[in-house]
Amino acid sequence: MTHLRRLLSLFVLGAIVGIGVVVVPLGLRPLLEPPEGLTEGLTEGLTEGLTEGFTEGLTEAPAPGPSNGSVLGDAVRRAPARANGAAVTALFVGNSHVRANWLPEIVTRFAHTDGQRPFRYAIEAPGASNLADHAGRKRYKTWLASYRFDFVVLQEQSTRPSYEAHWRERQMKPPARILDRAIRAHGARTVLFVTWARRHGDTRNHPGDSYQRMQSRVERGYQELADELGAALAPVGLVWRTVHEERPEVELWHGNGISPTKTGSYLAACVFYSVFYGRRVGPVAYDMGLDRQLARYLRATVDWLADEYGFRGTPPTQEVPSVSEGLRVAGIELPSVEGCRARYRLLDGVCYHNALGQDATTQEQLIGAYKRGMRPPLVSAHRR
């Protein structure tokens, strides 16, 4: 702890004189360098929870970033194409749910342990921020202009997706559309971070609420937004609900009933690793200091639900198959460009179906998803 305090003191001194010191664990260098104009100030409270639970494979927590919630480091600069072996990159746009227990860093550990391409990330996550805040600040534009990201994760403030449909239509969807347009214009994929409900629900806005009721509303809110944008889903809340129902003794929330414990963040990172890398997380022997049997159960649950709901993603270097001929043979009419933008994925002027929150990997999967026309609903599943 004394060593960590000295490192943080060096960071503060470096920030004051403009050096920009960043602690980089084990030489993995997962963070992105700050774009010009995003380095003002220092974070208060960003280090909370960063050192807990990293007893295996992580010697020091990353240093704090600026007070605006950005977290910074190095990665591959924008390039016309990404070759095999290059890093998988993601920008997380959200709030403290992203920063808690250094969620993206856990994804880095999974990739490293699994022997996969390294994971590089940036975080734009001031505390209590919502999508309207991010759209208004426009700091995301600086990130997008400075790096080539494979994914951009959007996380709404935790209660907003659970509000009534008419409220979401006016307050949540417009900024999400703005962010999604910018993300697509820079060649990245939008991923919606489906968060967990509060332990006792949102009783302030919904008297008599419960966790189960709020979780259902949160999932519905993100599902509707994903359907409109054609975005992928990282359904952390769905997996969280399943674990809570099967193993209620597992502590996923901190005492405030809102923030995640390190177990909750570990579970979330399992979901994101599955979405980003398209791989099963069960065989990856990284436990982050958790009880090993518990960690294995959490990873197995993510794999089971990824199979059940199809949210395991396609790696960025895997090409989306050409489908025009397959659709013609199947007698399916390719939608117009306008219709494609409304529900499907438009890539290089060709419409690709994205019905399951991931790119189909075969003609048969693609045509089957096309016929179904929508994702399966995100509802709590029960193990068979």
C-alpha cells in the first residue's frame, strides 16, 4: 500500500507539471494515450476499489485519470485496416459502473490469460453521468477522432432505462442516436451495457418497486434501444439476475445496493469478454482472487446464457459473410438501405442482419436470423 501511495503521489506531481505519468501493470499497457484537450484535472475517488481483488496477475492498480472521468494510456493509432494480431480496442462511455473495480482491466486479464490479442481501452465515465451528458459534452468525438476503436460501449445512468416508454423516447433515445451515429461514422460497433437493477429496485421513482421489477424494465429499455439502433447487447443485467436467482448468497452489490462488488464486476467482465472476443470464458483460468469454484460457476453461467441468447460476439478481424446470394437463393428480399439502417447492420453499402446482437458467422445462421426478424427477448432464463 505504501508503494501504491508513492506511485499515486508521482502521478499527481506528473499531472501538475504536464508529464502525464501512468502506472502500467505487467507491461500489458492496456490504456490509451489522452487526446489533446482531455487531460485537465485529477480524479477524486477514482482509485476506490481498484486494488481489491487483483491478487492474481495484477501487481498494481492503474493510476487515476482526470477528474472528468477519462482514463488514458497507449494503443494502436488509427489505421486504414487492422491486421491479424493487432489489439482489440474499446471505448467505454458511461459512469462509475464502468470504473468500479476497473472493469475494462479485468477484460484485459481475460484476454492475456486466454492467449488472445491484447485488449486496449479508454474510459469516458464521470460519476453519475447519463447518455445526454455525454452527447452534450461531445468529449466522445475527441476519442473517436484520435483512435480507431472496434467497439464503443454505451452505458446509461442505471435507473433511466427503467423509466416509462414515453420518457425514454424523449430523454434516453435521442442522445443514444447521436452517439451511435458518430460511432458508426468512425467504423466502430455500438455495444449497449445492459446494467443490473438496484438491490431493492427504484423506490424513489416507483414506490413499492423491487429488484425483479426494475431489472425487467431495464432489460426492456435496452432491448428496445438495441432494436432501433441495430446495436449489440452486453446483457450483464440478465446474467446478474440469473446468478442472483440461483445463488442468492453471492454478494454482487456493495452495501449501497447500487455499486458492484468485485464479484459483480468480474461477472460483468466475463460478459464483455464473450461479446468482444467471441469466445467461451469458462475455460479461461483467471479468477481475480475470487473463490475458484465461484469464479468457475460465474464463467460457466455466462457461457450458458451466451449460448441461450446468442450474445457471444464476432471478433473484429473476422469478416462478416457476404449474404446477397444466400438471401436470393432462400427467396428472401434484401431490405432497402433505409430499412436496413432501422433494424439491421449496414456495412460498405450492403445490409447484414444483426438480429442476435452479433454478426452471423454462416449463411444459414444469417438467413435463419433474418427470417426471425428480431432478437429473443432478454428475460430471465432457467437452467435446463
